[in-house]
Amino acid sequence: MELSLTPLLEVRDLHARYGGTQVLYGISLGIERGGITALLGANGAGKTTTLRALCQMTVVTQGEIHFDGTRIDGKSTAQIACLGVGHVPDGRGTFLALTAQENLLLGASRRRDKAEIAADVEKVYGYFPRLRERRAQQAGTLSGGEQQMLALGRALMGRPMLLLLDEPSFGLAPLLVGEIFAILRRINQEDGVSVLLVEQNAKLALDLADTAYVIETGRVVLSGPSSDLRCDPAVRRVYLGV
């Protein structure tokens, strides 16, 4: 896929804190239109905080965040979602008492185009046939993998230009992880949705992504094409175990 020269998302000197505890120290990164970017780092490095900061969710930030030509730092989480940023948090965040289909429709709650909403539900079911089979089932009774599919599907119902994904492989069997990552690639290639992926499985992330950033203690310490980072001795030793 040919990428635009202008990043869809550009982050400049981003600092973030929870109350009096600072977590990010001047992160800068860019995500190309139609690209997949991986964010790697150890537990506690600031990966989840980065995604929350981009959505202005539960963190206080300083710095600049530009999305699709609009500066979004200072906007509300709801406003950022309406601009085209979809967030699938760690823990998936499904509404357990609602059915799978009700969860999907919640993802389109700000839309009024009923016919297109119905078409997008069918598109999600095309990506995740198991959700169609379980559309009337309470989300809390779905397996972990099915809940992850549902969280992705709900985010897609908002028609995002950018998906922020926090540990989509966590707690899932390897076969199911491979299936979900293959669907992520389809979503990227067929729908043109850009992706920022936080993932502990560095090999999977680097195989999927075009570009990657490595953060340590709230700072970017390495960045570049995924193919280059796969060959970097430090990345191979610390994250790939080779």
C-alpha cells in the first residue's frame, strides 16, 4: 500500500502523568496514513499510557498531538473518537451484560446513518463469523478470543481512520492470535485503517507493522522500519530472545 508523505498522526514532545506521577517524557512519533506502527517496550515502559494520552483518557498531558490535520491535545475523549480515532483498551472493555450485537451497535452510537450502520454490522460479521453465530449471546459468556473480536468489531463500527490497539494477543491461544492478526492486516489493507499496536509479542508486532518504536521508562529509545528493528542486536536480545 502506498503511504502518504503527511502522517495521519503526529506526536511532538508528549509528556503525560497520572496525578503527580509522570510516565512519559517527551515522546515524539508519527503514524502514516494506511500504515501499521508497533509500540514495543517492557511492562511499565509507558505503552498503555501513550495510547491513553492520545485519547486524552485519564491522563494529564503536555505537548502536541495532531490528527488528520487537526490538533487534538486538549479535546475530549469523545471529540477525538468522533474525529476518527478508535481505541481498543487492555482488558477489552466489552459490556458484559449486553449481547454481542448490542455491543457492536454501541460502537455506532454517535452515527445516524441507519442503513450504513446495518451494512457495517454485516462487514464486522464478515471479518468475525463467530460473532454472527453469537450475536444474541451475552458478551460476558463469550470466550476471551471472542471478546477480543467483539472489542475490535465495536471499534470498527465507529469507522475509525486510526485504531489504537492495546495488547490484542493477551491471554489468547497462539492459533487464535494468528487469526486475529491476519484479520488486522485485512482491515488495514482492505479498509485503509491505520493501526498503532501495543504488543508484548515483539515478533508478531514486527511481522505485522511497517514501522516500530521502542520505549523505555517513558522515552523513545529506538525507532525505524520494522525490518531494521528486527535486525537490531538490542531488539533481538531483549525482545526477540535471540
